[in-house]
Amino acid sequence: MNDRTALVTGANKGIGKHIARLLAAEGFTVYVGARDPGRGRRAVEEIGAGARLLVVDVTDPDAVARAAAQVDRLDVLVNNAGVSPSLAPPAESGVEEFRRTYETNVYGVVTVTNAVLPALRRSSHPRIVNVSSGTASLTWSTNPNPQFTPGSGGAAAYRSSKAALNALTVLYAQTLAGEGFKVNALAPGLRATDLNPRAAAAGGDPAEAARGAVHLALLPDDGPTGGFFSWDGTPEPW
């Protein structure tokens, strides 16, 4: 099984780099998706054997097409690239903030996924993992949740984009189920990354979240699809 291949977007840092590292340790050839070639090369060097640089800006359809042309067969796609420009509520967020956030967190996922679908269809066990957020849960946004302040409406662009990503996860899962795909969303939990100031101040280990993504990437053929799961495998409410 050492011929398995994976692509992780936004893999030059944070949770994405840990996902790439863990998949490489599982024997995958891992395409380390990075917008910045220099940072991508450094990540590949740090990950070591099995890592391959794939320069790709998920917001640029031409760049995505060029990157996809370099991938002949793909077993796992992890849509990890994401942005969170601010923690502002909707009334304090301009449309440009929403546009920028959706370009990466929603449109970028569609662009990359559709571009590599031919390569995924060459796999016997294709898997797609979309890195979402527990703060995207509409159930938790309207009921008490210790992970964030209910009713605050903060991080509106980010949270709404991840709610849209959850919907796409369901729709892709339904569309591709007959071809053996498993498509699921991951709530990684608050991790110490540079996603936003709140995350940067957090103490959560990104590697712990990465293990949750890899679990979904390695699901057996009788595993779930169209689900939303915490990093520890617990189903999350939509």
C-alpha cells in the first residue's frame, strides 16, 4: 500500500503540515500544497521522505488547474487551506471580508476538489476530508457551547463560510457515494495556529487535530460519509 497518494492544501504550516507529516508516516506520497514556494519547500524538508511540493493558490483557478495536471492518481484530498480575517460580527464586517474568506474557505474547496476529481476517481478508495470548524455548527450557535460564546455572532465571515463548507460536504458525499467516495468534515478544535488572534493564543496541539483528519482519510469502505466529526471522532451537530 505504499503507492497511496494524498494532497493536503495549506500544508506548509499549522494543522496542514501535521496532517501531511502523519500521512507520509503512513506510507503516502504526500503533495504538500502551498501558495508560497519557499515556505512549501521548507515544509517538505521538515516532513522528509514521501513529501512533494505542489505550489497552488486555491483562490486562483488557473494555478489549481496547473497543480492538478501534475497529479495522476490521488487517494486522499484534505481541503485544509483556510483563512479567518477577523473576529468581527456581521454588522461590523465589510463585504470584502466575506468575499476574501469565501474565496479560500468555500470557492477554493470547490475549485480544488473538482480539479482533482479525475485523479481521485482513479483510486479504489477515494477519500475527501474538509477541515471545518465546530463554530460553524448552527446547533451550537443557537445553544450553549463551551467552545465559544453563544449568541456573540463573532467571526461571522469565517463561521458562515465553514457552515457553507459543511453543506458542500454533504452534497459532495451524496453525489459521489455511488463511486465509493467517503467525504467528511472535521471540527479540529481550537488550536495554537496563526489562523486568528484567538487561535494564536490557544494552547491546543495542532498535531492532535491532524490525527483526527488522518483518521477520516483512512476510513474503511464501510466507514461513514457525509458526516461532521470532532478531532476525537465524536459526531458533531450541524
